[in-house]
Amino acid sequence: MSARADTGERARVRGRGARAGLFLFLTLWLGYGLTVNSSNLYEFNLQQIGVEAIAERGNFYLEGSRVPELVPRGDVFLHGGRKYAAKQPGQFMAGALAYTLLRPFGVSYVADYPLASALVTFLTASLVTALAGLAVFRLARSLDPEPERLSRPLAVALAYGFATTAFPYAGIAHHDALASGYLLLAFYLVFRVAGARGREGRGEKLRAAGAGLLLGLTLTTSMLPALMTAVVIVYFVTLRRWRLLPLFAAGALAGLAPLLVYNAASFGNPLLMPNVAGNYSDTFFRLDAENFLDKLRFYTRTVALYVPVFAVGAAGLLFYPRARRREQLAMLALVAVLLVYVLNIDTRGGHQYGPRYMLPLMPYAALGLLGYAFAAGGLRRRLALLLVAVAALFSAGVNLLGALHGSMYSDTAPYAAPVYLSAIARGETRDFPLAPWLAAPFVVSLAMLVYCAWAGRGESASSSR
């Protein structure tokens, strides 16, 4: 093949990938918006209370709303005579930005709480999770042994987007959903810097600063993945791109600045975190064998029942080849440090659908599914792919139930899926405020995604011949 023809083929491959990525993002984002439901909007009202306090009254404390749906019910503590959320403030700040953009269009909590809260959710957690899904797709394309193919990267991204706990929590303006997305996007940008092979142009500088910013925003939004941010920092440092390090650090400081301002204004100390100010010691790390075994049993059970694709994907990370050792070790370390944390704290995270505290791990487990493409061929590989397919389909069905019926599942002992199915059979359905506007665009986007995947499959097959 001539150099010109080779260049043209690479351009066509990039074009196919860009179109598929666009429709993947839209399918995920619109799908999440479709399933934003009344149960989550009312049960997770704390996420909206902090938004209204900032956007309507310019306060970080929560009291003072005239909207009846915005009365705090839990995870709130008194400090200096004011009520504060026992959460990192990033979710409220992101939501306040979205709400401020909506106000000129007449959208407000007092005028129409379901619509306003649904749109805030759609423009925060739904949007960030869809962007994370797009990043998973691009990572998978770069890691795939046959990068001209679209089918495997799309399958990996769809597994993350619709077959993990990312799906039900993308319908809530939730701190852990936002932080998980920020962290994955930071990992993706560091990966892009790693692939630049020593170049330090404008693109690499922006990616380094952006990765730092997103890591700072991760901590501003949730302390759950704090140890994971340290792993991504180490991943960046191992690249030895010292000229980019100041930009990376400056970005991180910019991402942390809102948290420091919030802490100083609310608690008088920029380093005093909300959970410490409120004495929520159940999130503090401690070593205790009985507690460790209790958490191990809980997470083993919930992974098996709600997201078995996680276990299959985590195992798939072991199959990555030597050429991807840095990325393999980084993803395994990300999984390991969060597991060490959640297995050694008192709380499991109450009122949840599936293992919520493992939410930040879902994109890396999804990328682990790609590991089976590197496994040996023959019957063993076909059996592994069958296991992946069964686990992904089961996980997708269970998490679709959670997305449609709500994630505030209080008694986690009974398995939620049959409970939800029984409730739906009795006619106990939810309202979906955005569905009338998003249903048709979702169908069009999904159809275009299927077309891109099918056309790419045919073109890849013909080019390989």
C-alpha cells in the first residue's frame, strides 16, 4: 500500500472512530436522561438542596429554602448554628452552575421541582458519566490489539455505561458518580500524555493541566476515591515529563481551590473536611479483622448479585500484555487501593442499589474486559468470551432495573432486583420528567451508533482482506 493510500486509510479509521464516539456519547447521555426518575429526585433531595442554597441564596449552609421538597432529611450536621451537608461540596457547585444556566429559561425549583432537579441531574452526573463512557471507548480503542475495529471498544464502553452501577447512579446528581467520572477522565488525559512519546506541545500541556484539574475536582467532590487520585498522580510521575509537572500541579490546585474556599468559609479552616467537621467517623480507615471479613462478605455478595461483570472485568486486567504493563499496573493499583479502603471502614454506604462504594472502579473493570482479547485462542478464549457476555447481559438487566426504579434501596439484605420486579408488576412505576423530550433523540442516536458499528465492521473486514 502506498504512503498516500495508507494515510487515507488512517484518516478513514479516525473518522469512523470519531462518529462512533459521538453517537456513543449521545446514546449514553440521552439514555441516562431518559431514566432520571421521580424516586431519585425526591429521595436524593440533599443533592438538590445544596445546589439551591448556592444558586438562589449564595449560601453554603442548607436552611432557608421555601421549596417543600428541599427539606434536609439526613447526612446533615450542625456547625456554628448552621446546617451543612456531610458531603464534599463539588456536587453542589457543579449543580449550581447547571442551575444558573437554566434560570434564564424559567426553570426553577419553586416553579417545577421535578423538571428543575431532573435537568440539573442531566447536566451534571449524566453528562459526566457519558463523557467517562466516551473516554472508556477511546482508551479501549488505543489498548485494543486491532485498533481499526470498533466492535470491542464499543462493547467495552457500553458495558461500563449500561451494565455497571454507573447506570443507576448517572440518574442522580451524586458526588460519587461525578467524582468517578472526573477521575476516569483524568486517567484518560494522563494516558494521552503517555502516548505523546516525549512531545511537549500545546496539546500535551493542556492535557497535563486538565488531568491535574480533574484530580483536584475529584477530591472537591468526594473523598471516596482519594487514594485512587494518588495512584493517578504516581502514574503521571512515572512518565517523567518534568516540564509538564508544574502545569499538572497548577491544575490540581485549581481543582482543589473550591474545596478549600468552602471549608474556610464554612468551618473556619481550609483543611477541615465536612465529614471531619461533622464527626462522621464511620468513613475513617481502621484495621479490624472482623470488620474486614464482614465487608468482604458484603461486597462479594453485592458484586455477584448486582454487577458480576465487575469481577469478570477485574480478572481480565491480568491478561494485558507486557507492552501495556504501565497501564495494567495503574488500573490494578486503582482497583486495589479502593478495595483496601472500603474493606477497612465501618460503613458500607447505606440506602444504595448495588455496591455504591465500588462505583469509581467500574470503568477500569470494564477496560479489563478487553484483556480477554489478548488471551490465548481456541476453546478457552471462546468460553471466556461467553462468560463475559453472560455477565454483561445479566448486569445490564439488573442495573436497568435500578436506573428505572430508583437507587435509594434502604434494606440492602433482600436482593433488590426481585423486589423491584414485583413492585413494577403491581403497577408501582416512576415518573420520568425528561422522557418526552429525550425518547426520540435517544432512538435516533442508538440507531446511528448501531449503523456506525456495523459499517465499521464491514470496512474493517474489507481492509483486512
